[in-house]
Amino acid sequence: MNIQKLVVIGGVAGGASCAARARRLSESAEIVLLERGPYVSFANCGLPYYVGNVITEEEDLLVASPQLFRDRFRIDVRTQSLATAIDPKRRQVSVTDLNTGKPYQESYDALVISPGSAPVRPNLPGIELPGIFTLRTIPDTQRIVEQVRGRRVHRAAVVGGGFIGLEMTENLHRLGIEVDLIEAQAHVMPALDPEVASFIHAHMEGKGVRLHLNSAVSRFEAAGSGLTIRLESGRTISADMVLLAVGVRPESGLAGEAGLDLGPSGGIRVDDRMQTSDSRIWAVGDAVESSDVLTGEPVLIPLAGPANRQGRIAADAIFAEDLGHRFRGVQGTAVVGVMGLTVASTGLSEKALHRRDTGIVFDKIYIHPESHAAYYPDAKTITLKVVYDTADGRVLGAQAVGEKGVEKRIDVISAAVQFSGTVFDLEEVELCYAPQYGSAKDPVNLAGMVAANALRGLSPLAHWETLEEERDFILDVREPEEFKEGHIPGAVHIPLHDLRQRIDELPQDRPILTHCYVGQRSHIAVRILRQLGFDAYNLSGGYRMYEAYQRLRNCP
């Protein structure tokens, strides 16, 4: 194609990166970037932290100004310019200048659509009342800040426990505001597995946040200068403001009206070059339906990292097809900070594997290592779950929570997932070590070792959710003080150092499920017992995971 003019609809991560990359590939092409808002490139991931006064200057949220795009890249950036229609046959975009209200037509040789996603506003009674906000843009943030600072907000309700909901809860709490977090599902961070999310619940409740799980909102009502949130259960919550964070939907309407193919998720269907069903139109970012790296299934994952990469790939497809740059797909690698706790994940969760019915036979391990060498000050516990294919040990996904060192472990495992790595690779991967940064056996290595031991039959695993306390023979190998503090009803207690001397107390004719607090001592117990002819298994994750499952059972 002879591309003399490129038009990009939408800035921020996908569109702005595409336009900049396009200029680096073609000095001669005319490049026009249309952005409906007042800012062409801003850090939308930083918006909650501006509300919380962590980022104190609004200007710090601006990644690049229209002037920078003009001066550095010779790109014609037009903010406050709303694309209202696309005519693929004429290769024209209908645009309205929001400053003047004047409509006009913009022609193109190649078009890139990056409309992003919009916050979901459920159709509930009272949803349009003053004091109910969503967060997507800098103007949204300005309205929330005005409410918080100008109207003396003492109590806020956050509806939705995903990324934005948790980040807004943290930042409102940081301002001294009491927060009620309302989540319709059984746990926050619905993309996680529930037992991992239970650690977030315990942490947030310990910080004073009131959690309302399994709680759907039925309506909003005005109540003096504030609001009343009515739940389907009949309970009510009072608040001075409400932040809606119940998810996003792809802004694919413009593409659909232009006749471009949409996928089953409602996102714009593209190939691995980000090309749509029209050979002159590409699409990137939150509105695009991507393929899952592991399953190949179409998915919507609105994250900034994939959007940036997609923007580059679309520019390459338009101006440098010979580079052969292709989009590999997405695996949902993400991290969120929650009031001093870090939560990160990559790839498929156990829940997603069950829901998608992939046919993959998988297992999982839990470990609770320290963030760095335990003898060095300020080490913090990380809880790490890894899911893997039992056929070949291929890593399918991982989730972790902790105060330190969480995200770098998930980053390593994310790379393993992308390159079809196995738990045997995790066992052997060489990572940097000094006592203030990690351990000689890094948590990533430990995860690989535990899974590899299970696959090799050295230390097979059992899991807490399948435990039947009245039926199974449960062996607790912790110390007496630990046992007194809490134990499983009916468990037989033999401390590890007494196990060899008391081996006659154990049954030879039934499986023995062993546990300690995190799984290390019980692994030693399993090796002793299996070498002596017992059918022994390690309850993965130890008593710490038993406590997590108990928290889930106690949720309303």
C-alpha cells in the first residue's frame, strides 16, 4: 500500500504510541491524531493516586502534550475532536470539533482506531444522582477531587472490587475517609482464585475497610446531602459519595457502525497485525479483542502494556510490513497495590481453567517464602500459587500476594508462560541473589521445585478444598505450641522431630495427608513416610492455606 496519510482515532496508550512509532518509520507521511478529550496522552493508571494526593500535581499525569507531538514528531494532534462515523468505501472519517461544534470530513490512506473502553454504569434506579462517579479521564478525577475536598466527604462507598475499586479504596482511605467496598461476587479481584483473594480480604479488614461481599446493589437514593445504597439483600449503606468501578466495556460502536467485524466479546476483531476486516483499517487498545497466549481464545483484557505494544505493531504493519512484527496475544499480567499489600498475577487462574473447560489436566502448588533472605532485616512473606499442566509441567499461570517482592516473581513467571516454560524451568532458572534482594533458592525456584517434586512422585500433593476432616487421616507435624494455637479437628499431632520414633502410630492401610504451617516440614515428613512404605501426601500450602479456605467459608 502507498500510505501517504495516516489518521489515528484516540490517543493515550494505543493511539499515541502508534502515531509516534509511525513517524519514526515514515518521515514523509502526513499523520493526524484525533482525540475527543482535552489530553492526548495521559497516565490513566495514575488517576487514583492523584485523588489520594500521592501525585500532587495534575501536570505530572500528562505523558505528552499536543505541542510535543507537533514539535518532536510533526504529528497534527487535534484534541476535542470527536470521530462520529467512518466511511470505509470513501476512506473518510466524520469529525466534530467540540470547541466550535463544526463537523468536517478527514480522508485517510490508513486508519487506526484506538477508542479505548468506557466505565460501565449499570442501569439502576438513582444511578444519575449527584455524588456518583466513575473514573476514566483527568476530568473525571477533577470532579472526584472537587467532591472530596470541597464537600467534606467522611464516608465513601466503592462499588466493585477490581483494580480501580481497590486503588480508589486505598486512596480514599489514605485521605482519612471511611470506605465501604461493595462487591457482587464472592471475593474482590474476581480474576484471582478465591483462596488467594482471601488474603486481600483479611488485610483490608485489618486496615478498617468494611467489605460487603456477595452484595449486589439494587438502587441508589438521595439522603440529605449524601446517598443511601440499597443492596439486593435489603441492607443499606450510607455514604457522602459513591465511586462506581464495576468494569469497563469496549468502545467498539464506531467500528461496528462502519461495518467492521466484532468478536463475541463485543471487541473489534483483528489479526496478529492488528488489521481489522477492512484492509485499510487497524485497531488497537482496550476496544480490541485479542487472543489468549495459552488457549488462543478471544479475550478482552484492557491493560496499558498490551495497548502500547499493539500500537507499535499496527504502525509496523502499515509502514514496515517487512519487519514481520506480530502480536503474540495477551496473558493478563497485572499488579495492584492494596494498602501496603501487593497483588499480582499472570496467565490462567484455576477458576478460569474450570470455566473455560480447556480440557487441560492441571494441578497447583502454594508456597509461602520470604521476600528475601530471612536473616536479613525486614523480610516479608509472599504467598505464591502456580498452576501447571500435569502432562508436561508447562506453567499456565501464577498469583501472588505479599508486602514485598511480589511483582518481580510474577514477572519472571510471566516470561516463562510466554515462552511455554515448565515448572522444571522454574526449578533451574538462575536469578540474581544477595540477602537484601532474595534468597539462594528464590521463591520462583522453590515453586518449581515443589511442583517438580509432585510431578516426579517424590512428594505428591493433596489440596485443602477436597479434604474431608471426618474421613481423611490428617497428620499435623508442627510443634506443640503451634498445634495449641489452632488445628484441624481430628488431626493426629506428631511433631516432625518425633515422627521416626512414633511411626507405629500411623496406619499402613490408608492415605496419610500431612501438613505443617507452610508445607516445608510436611514435605520432609512425606519423604520419610513414603520411603517407609506409607501412602503419604503433602497438603499444599500448609495450615496457612487451611486458614485461607476457612476465611472463605466464613464469608457471608
